[in-house]
Amino acid sequence: MQVNERHPHQHRRMLKWVNKAREDGHKIWMQAITTPNDMRFMLDDFNLFDGNGAWRDVTIGDIPTRIEKMNNPELRAAVREDYDNGSAPFVSGPIADIVIDSVANDENKNYVGMTIAELGIDTGKHPADAMLDLAISEGLKTVFYVTPFNWEESYVNEVLQNEWTVPGVSDGGAHTKFLNFGRYPTSMLAELVRERGSYTLEEAHYRLAALPAKAAGFDDRGTLEVGRAADVGRAADVVVYDYENLKLLPTKIVHDLPGDEWRYVETAEGYRYTIVNGEIIRVDNETTGAYPGKLLRHGYA
């Protein structure tokens, strides 16, 4: 679940549904997107416009197929009509507000930082045409940036304050060329707790550790307690961090997937030690080479 400022009834409906389910005795938990939904994408393999008919029609297929569709007068007219009168794609918000993050060709550098609306004005074209023409001229390698639209404080707090909300979501890495939602623990501590005061630090620790363990059926994880040490067969998993200096670092591309494929990552500063089963596995941002952990299954005790 995530907040959408334009349609707050959506997250409120979900909150109401979960509360009713809990009242009826069902063990239901909510996973919530608690980070800004900023996103970078290129139209060469982007598939998150699928919920919008006009844009879906020009963003399905391999690169040559997409370019052919984008040049189709009828499909292009439908995109313009949708831009002017349709509903914005859910994942991006209004196309007009999308920003040109980077370009593949030097002759287009002056467009970097412009919104699609501004690009249309600068080129004298309809903004949808301007966006597609720019992308086509670069083999669909233009990088577009979606500015966050789910970060309005009072709405986010409505989600955070529900007792059944588990911060953070995962799609198993399906969208690592677009999104960095895995930064949610740092985002919560540095932004929602330290900067906004949406949670106390203690509540944040509970939501990040104890509550996910409880929801997953692990009854001996998620809290710091005397006796939970590796030498007595109990977990001793601890993260030690510098609260005041905890921060996210700029998004970057790394080629660490099979076949030298790439993904976006966003690392952090301020984490001093990561301890698993009583053994230090990371010091600052460096691994120690120790791997004392093991895979846990649901209901492990």
C-alpha cells in the first residue's frame, strides 16, 4: 500500500479494510511503501505504464517495435489525448511533471532538468510528442525521473500510525532498474523519525524489527533481550548505527547482476556494525567476510 495525494481515499479504504479484518479475528498485516516513490526509467524496457491504455500501447515490445508504435500517428494521437484529458499513470503521476534526468546524446544536454511540460514549450511541440521524439532520437535511452507524489506528511502518518502497518515492501528485485524502495529502513530512521518526528525511535525499531518478525511467525527474533546470544543457541542479530549522521547516498548504477546486467542502488552512511549470530559481518560499509547467518522459514522457533 502507498499514499497517493490525489486519491487519499485509496489508502484510507485499505486502512479501514484491514482494521475490520483484525476485528473479525483475521491475522492480516499491511506492507506499506514508506519512502518517496521517486523513480528513474528509460522507455526501452519500462513496463509500469501498463495500467494506462494509451501509454501501454506504445510501451510494449522490443525497442524497434516500441519505436514503430511511437511513430504510429493513431497511437501518438491517443497519447496526446490521454495527456490532455486522461488519467495519469498511477506509478508516475502527471506526465507533465516527469523530469528529464539524463540524455544519451550531447546535443540534447540542454533538456536535462526540464519537465516534460517545459520540454514541450522549448521544442514547440505537444509535450507528449516532445517526450516521445526525444526518446526515439536516443534509441529510447533517455532517462526520465518521476518526482515523488506520495510523500505528503499527514497522509503518510495515517498509514504509519496504524498498528498493523509493516514498513517496507519487496517485489523480489523485479524493478531494480526503476526503484530503490529497499532503502526504507534508512529512510524511516533519518527522515520519518529524525526529521519529521512521525515515529519515536523506539516505535521505529519495533516496526522495523519486532513487528516483521511477529508477522512472519518468528517468535525469537526482532528484539534485544538478555540471553539471545550465539553461544547459547539464540540469535544475536544487532545493527549499530550513528543516529545523527545516518543518511542516504545518491542513487548510482552498479553492474552486479548475472550477465553484467545493471541496477540502481542507494547506499547509506552511518551504519557502524552489523552483527549476525553474535559475529560482526559489516564494519561501516565494508564486509568482514563472515557469513554466520542461515535461512529462516516461517514459524522458525
